[in-house]
Amino acid sequence: MPSTRCIREWLRVIGGWPGFTQEVLANLKLQHQHDSPRELLRSILIDGMSIKRACDLDAASGRLIGHLDLGHGQAPDDVDDVPLATEGLVFMVVGLAAPWKMPFGYFQNAGLSAEVLKNLLLEAIRCIQECGLSVVAVVCDCLGANVAMAKPLGCRVHVATFKELEPCFPDPQNNGASIHLLFAPFTA
């Protein structure tokens, strides 16, 4: 993950609200419009992390920070029954033919169901592919929610034999193509 200094510099330039960052996606589209087909190959890395439970008011925007936020934002009047977030979920796009990576979205949550995680992933894939890039793999750790997400995506990872293993799911934007779901410990 990026260092604290990098994140602070990043937030000075772009909006830092939960959700997929439109400035980053626009930059990806612009930077990679002339890449070769091989250079367009990307993976999406998903990583969750614990965050401190706290609530704060951003005076400039009038938004409360610290509650569950899946990219919709909340005004102070909207959060009466919304619990505080305990986890952050980060989406990062990683080049396969070129050594670079860029976070393009994050969400504040308190544990996500497999279905919600699947929907966020499919939205992330759509965002990256609308930039003209090709997503060929999704990499995440073996957290229970990530493993549970495999089934609604169409993957088979809890199987008795290797022949039954199906670690791919259909690419929702590209008929006939598959995206590989890879479980790995993080060393990013």
C-alpha cells in the first residue's frame, strides 16, 4: 500500500471520498490510450484493512467521516442509525506488462457480505474496462468474505479434487473472456 506521505499528497490533488475515484479513472484512460494490447493487461488487487473507529466532521464539505460509506457519502443528518466503520477496503489496478500500480477506490465498512463484495468488484472491473484497459485477474487474500465471493462470481474453490477447481469467472464486459480469481498473501 502507498505510504502515508503519498496518500496525503494524493488527497491534495484529487477527491478523497469513499468510492471509485473519477480523477484516477480519467487519468488512466488518458495515459493508456496509445498502449499496445499487451500493455493494456491489468489485474485488480483487493485488500482490506482494519481502521480506527472514529467520527469526524469535514468542515469544508460538511460531510461526516468515519461511518460506513460505500461511495454515497453522508451529510450529518443522514447518519443517525449508521454504524462506524471498522474496515477499509481498497481497490488497486496493477499493470502486468509494466511495473506500476494505482489505487482507484476505497470503501469504509464493518464487514461486507459476499454479494456486496461481488457487486463492488464487478463495478471496479467495469470502471477499469471503461478506461480501455483489460482486466485478466483479481488478486485478494484468503479472508472469509473474499473466498465466499468466489461462489456468486461463478468460481469453484471449495472442491474435493483439483479437476473440479474453477478459479475463473466470466468477464461481464467481454463475452467469451474469463477473469482469474487468485488468492495470495499480500506483499504489495
